[in-house]
Amino acid sequence: MAKVILEDLVKEYRGDSKEPFRAVKSINLEIRDREFMVLVGPSGCGKSTSLRMIAGLEDITDGKIIIGDRVVNAVQPKDRDIAMVFQNYALYPHMTVFDNMAFGLKLLKYPRDEIKKRVDEAADILGLETMLDRKPKALSGGQRQRVAVGRAIVRKPKVFLFDEPLSNLDAKMRVQMRTEISKLHARLNATMIYVTHDQVEAMTMGDRICVMKDGNIMQVDEPIAIYNHPENMFVAGFIGSPPMNFFHGKLEADGNTLKFIENNSKSPITVKLNDALSRRGQAYKGKDIVFGVRPEDIADALTLSSPDPGATVEAKVEVAEPMGSETYIYLDTGAHSFTARVHSEHRFEINEAVKLTFDLEKAHLFDPETELVIK
């Protein structure tokens, strides 16, 4: 296996306008040997373009791509020792599963016995042993995707590349295939780079996550570190489901600590910050600020034995979505709409005024201009 290094990587597209469009803006990233790295972000953020440059399917405008100890900028895709799994399976409909998986090895003129050995090994790993004589039309979507993965496995490449491989599957099959790909990584102990727009896939599969936006890398870290310690508002809002709530307001002195006052001329919510948040916000006293808290860190005050009065606010229910063990409630303060993810003991009615308590140990403060977290 091998590590992959992107150095000042740039991709520009030139159209009719004088200024070229920069899809990838001088990014730097090191994918460690045998690591499962997930590139995640919304459509148009540059994640698939970056993957295709690593594969050699897109020309590089500037920068370097290093696989192992070799700069591969000018190396043809077939000579990069990588294997790519695409979103649309890309199977040959007239070939059997065996022949689809063996096709690349046949082109490379591997001996017949070696081809059979590798295909049988991959089929065993992926549970395809009984399907080797079938053609793609006789397979389910999940089975076709496993064949596409098997075609990559038989090559025994240095690096596996996955370009949104689960996006064509239904929800249940996506969960199953997520598990299978994670097991595959553990079994092969391989370097894998996986592109997705689905932050749940990123959180559950990656050793580390690279969050991208508008061709830039916003943060790279382990999933739980990104969830607990986002570097900016984009990452905080993108990672987590439902996304983090953001309240715009000001910080004012409240004895030895600070309090957050919402920008709301009628009845602003007020949150008395704890010592840790107060220390971080000292430089913003009297200034605009953004207060962020995740839906799962907001509790129905009625379910708490002793809710913190300084961190308890009142809001009106707009919509309630019972999910079984929990309920998503969408609320309005008069200036901000926000979401709480609470236990399902209480039945919430539309327009009901409810009291909710924020967990300040898990809340964040952000600079409204730079959108960076305040540390």
C-alpha cells in the first residue's frame, strides 16, 4: 500500500469568460498509508474533481500528486497502481460476473490460473461465490456494486478510490454496503480514498474526514473530533444531522461571566454563558457573535430534574416529528428558527410554547465575520 500526498493542487476550467473557474484551489492533504480517508462536502465543492486528478482522469493545472514515493502528474492512469470504483458500477452487460471482475487482469495478460485465484478470493471476500456465472441484469444494485468493488480488489492496487459508490442504492442497501466497505478496508488493510456528499457515510466510515467547500479544504480530522470541535460554521453546520443551530446576537457582561442576547427586538432569548464560554468570548464583549448548539444538545426542560435557568429559553413549536425513541421539534424564537432533538416522552403541539435547556458544555461561539470558532 502507499500514502497519497496532494501538494498545492489546483484545477482550473477555462470557458468563454476571461477568468478561469477554479474548481480546486491549491489544496494540501496527506492520506496516510492504509488510511480510510473520506472527502465530503456539498455538490461543486471539488471533492470528485480531486479524486479524478488522483486517478489521472483529470489533468492537473498546478501542484503535485504523490503516490507512494512517486510524483504521478505525468503518469497514465493505468500505470498509477490505483483502482477506482465509480458511482454507476460501469459493468459490461454481456459479460458474467467472473468476466467483469477478470477483465482488467486479462488486458494485463495475467496467467489464467492467477486470474481465477484472484477472482475467487475477491468473490469470497464479497460473498459473490454463487453469482460468478450471472450477468449484471440478474443482480441487484447492491450486488452490482460489489462486483465493481471486486473488479478493483483483484488488481491489488496501492490505492483504492471510491467516487460516491452508494448514491444509486436505496437507504437500506446503503447502510449494508457501508458496513461491507468498512469491513473490506479492515480485511485488506488498504489505503482508501472515498468521496461522498453524505455526512453520515463520512462519519461512520472514515478514519479521518476532509471537509471541502468551494474548492477549499475546511477541516481535516477524525470524525468525532470534527463533530465535537468544528473549526468554522460551515463544518459545524455540515457535519451532524440535523445540523447545528446558529443564533446571532451580542455578548454582554453578567456579573463575573457573560450572557448571550439574541438579535430580536421583541422578546430576545438570553443565555447565561458558563465559565468556559465566558473566557472564550471576553474579546467579543459588546460585539456581535454567533452562538451555536446542536439539536441533540437541547433538552426539553420538563424532562430534566433541575434544568439550568440561565441556559433555559422559551420558543414556539412550528413542527414536531416523532421518530420513535426521540422527537425532532422545529421551533421559532421570533428571530431564529432552530431544531431540538429530544426524548419522546412529551407530545408537542403546533404553536405550543415550550421551555428548552441548552447544554453549554457542548455549545460553541463563532466570529460572525470570519465564521471561525472562537477558542
